[in-house]
Amino acid sequence: MNRSSTWLRLMLIAFIANGLGPFGLKIMAEKGLSTRYHYQYLLWWYAGGLLFGLGAFLISRGRFRGIELLMALGIGIGSFGGQFFSLLALEQKVPGYIVFPITTGGNLFMVAAAGVLLFREKIGPYGVAGILTGILSIVLLSIG
């Protein structure tokens, strides 16, 4: 298996897994379970992600670098905070069509802003098209 197909497979898994966490939050909120089980849900969701990521790392036979571990920890903390506050908003009866576009749009904005401001990335035509497609999809999902 070549690197390209491995990368594509991992990106497809990430794409699917990225939507499962918020989907579970919405189901818990709708069933009235989130106030009792939100900590357990988030604990097991992130523990599962850690195990999955560790398994993928071990299969790839890569090497740990300290900066990668630090970055992964920072991303995990940010992700946990976003999921937790989304869950709290849903528990307060904020409609999902408001919560999810804000959290998704916030992520899109933060990643684009960090790339440009922190890493001095130049956004080319494909990057602009990607950002605009993301914004359009959020708008369409919000009104649909």
C-alpha cells in the first residue's frame, strides 16, 4: 500500500469520525441524557480517539517527537472544550441549528486564521475555494 492510499484512508476515517461526536451530543440532549452523562460521554469519546490514534501510530511504526505530542495535547484540549461547551449549549435548549454552525464555523475560522497569522501561510485559489465551500456548506446546513 502506498502513502497516498494510506493518507486517503486515514482522512476518510477522520472525516466520518469528526461528525460522530457532535451527533452523539445531539442525541443525548434530545433524549434528556446529557446532564447526567455528559462527562462519561466525553471521557469515552476521547479515550476511544486516543486509542484509535495510538493504534494508527503503532501501525505506521513512526517515531514520537515531543512537539507532536504537545501539539496533539493542545488540539485535544481545544476539541474537548468545544465539544463540552456545545453540549452545555444544547443542555440549555439552544437549538442545534444554532449550536453546530457556530462550532463548525468557529473551527473553520480559527484554523484559517491560525494558518495565516501564526504560520504565515499564503492562501491560494484552492484554499480560498475550500474556505468558501466550507462557509457555504455551513450556511446551507443551517437553513435546510
